[in-house]
Amino acid sequence: MKALITGASSGMGRDMAFYLASLGYDVILVARREQRLKEIAKEINSKDGGQAFYVECDLSKRKECVRLYKLVKGEKIDLLINNAGFGYHGYFSEIPLSKELEMIETNIAAVHILTKLFLKDMMKRNRGQILNVASSAGFLPGPMLNTYYATKNYVLRFSEGIYEELRRQGSAVKISVLCPGPVKTEFDKVAHVNFSLSGMKSEAVAKYAIDQTLKGKLVIIPGITMKVGLFFRRFVSEKILLKASYNIQKRKS
Ligand SMILES: NC(=O)c1ccc[n+]([C@@H]2O[C@H](COP(=O)([O-])OP(=O)(O)OC[C@H]3O[C@@H](n4cnc5c(N)ncnc54)[C@H](OP(=O)(O)O)[C@@H]3O)[C@@H](O)[C@H]2O)c1
């Protein structure tokens, strides 16, 4: 079995790679920081389980997404994990446009392109799974992390729609979408967040995400707090949600 994991140089992507290798999967690690990928691959290869390989790739560039696909398409990937992504904290009027466009390319376009290319091959083989990493932000509006929240809304709805199409087409291919709340990774540092909410452990979220994906679960929400919170979200008006969301994000300034 083979898995390709984007954003595998840190955080949840790295931990999903370690867990999948322990289950016997060969893993292809993808990110920009080559030295990190090299070290993670070395550590995985020193343990029992699947073998690790890596591809340095900047997924904010569409040509690079296609290059990645062409490089590995012969490998017959069983599990594609679109995990690479980042946020950027601040007022929409103050965040540089270039940063937001880079985010839209990484969090949306790369997920879209890789899902399209790999899904078509999986459908031909009538076998394979995709896990797209959204966020609990995917269920919400997000003042102060506005573009990030909007990208995760896209990933959630996009993945849900494909799930239903695959079901109606009678395909054995499955798609899942991961929607965690805060997780302790490098996310906050990259997003320029100074004060962070206490988060779940990345290893625990990674293991839960993979176990649920392999069971064919559509929307994966780790942790009881987030499950309860998102359940009650449906009884709250948009304006109250907006105020609550702003107050949470503003505290991170
Ligand atoms: N941490 C949280 O609280 C949280 C909650 C919900 C959802 N998420 C989502 O979970 C996913 C993983 O994030 P994380 O929390 O594990 O954060 P992280 O530790 O910062 O990891 C992000 C990963 O994405 C990669 N990446 C970013 N831009 C890339 C690009 N242009 N090309 C290739 N790789 C790129 C990074 O690698 P390089 O820098 O080496 O390229 C890194 O491996 C993200 O999609 C994030 O939005 C996070």
C-alpha cells in the first residue's frame, strides 16, 4: 500500500506519515523544506514498517502540482492526503494580497488539482482513498483569519460533494475530510498568531484521522469538545457566530 502526504515536513502531515508507515504503508512525503523531508524519511526508514520517499515541491505553484502528479502517477497511490496548508492572521484590509493569493493557491488550487488528477486514476482502478485536510474553520466565518476560513469552507464542501458523486456512481473510491479544531503544530507560528488556544496533540489527531479515513468516514472531527461545539453551531445565528469567531481570533493578536 502507498500513501502520498502533502505538508509532511511538520505537524499533522509528518505525524500521519509516521503512523501510516507503522501500519506498513510506503509513504511519499511532499513539502518545500527538503532537509526536513530527508530527516523524516531517514527516521521512518530506520524503523519497522513501510518505506519513505520524498519529493520537494512548492504546491502554491500549479505547474508544480502537475509535476508532482506526473512524477508519482506510476506508483498507483492508494491514499492521497492533501494536508499542506497555512493561515495568516490579521485584518483583511491589512494582509498583503500576495500572501492571500499564495494561501488560495496552496489551500484550494493545489487540493483541487491533486484531487482531480489522482481521483481520475483511482476511479479507473475502482480503488483508492483521498483525505483532504480542512478544519473546524470550514464550518464557520472567520474574521481576522478570513481568507484561511474561506479556503477551508471550500475544502469541506468540495470534498462532501465529491463523496456524494462517488456514492451515486457506485465507485469503490472514497473521500474523507478532516476538520480539527486547534492542534499543536507550527501552524500558529506560520500564521503570525501570538497567543494560541490550547490545542490537541498532533500525533493523536493524525492517528484518529487515519483510522477514521480507513473506515471510510466522510467528515472527521477529532475531539469531543469540537464535536459538541459544531453540533450547537447550527442553533446560533450568523451574526452571533461572527461576533464569537471575531472575539476568539482577536485574542490571538
Ligand atoms: N494546527 C491547527 O490548529 C490546524 C487546525 C485545523 C486544520 N489545520 C490544517 O492542517 C494542515 C496541516 O497544518 P499543521 O497544523 O500541521 O501546520 P504546520 O506544522 O505548519 O504544517 C504545514 C505543512 O504544510 C506545508 N506547506 C505549506 N505551504 C506549502 C507549499 N506551498 N508547498 C508545499 N507544502 C507546503 C509545510 O511544509 P513546508 O513549509 O516545508 O513547505 C508543512 O509541512 C493545514 O492544512 C492546516 O490548515 C491545522
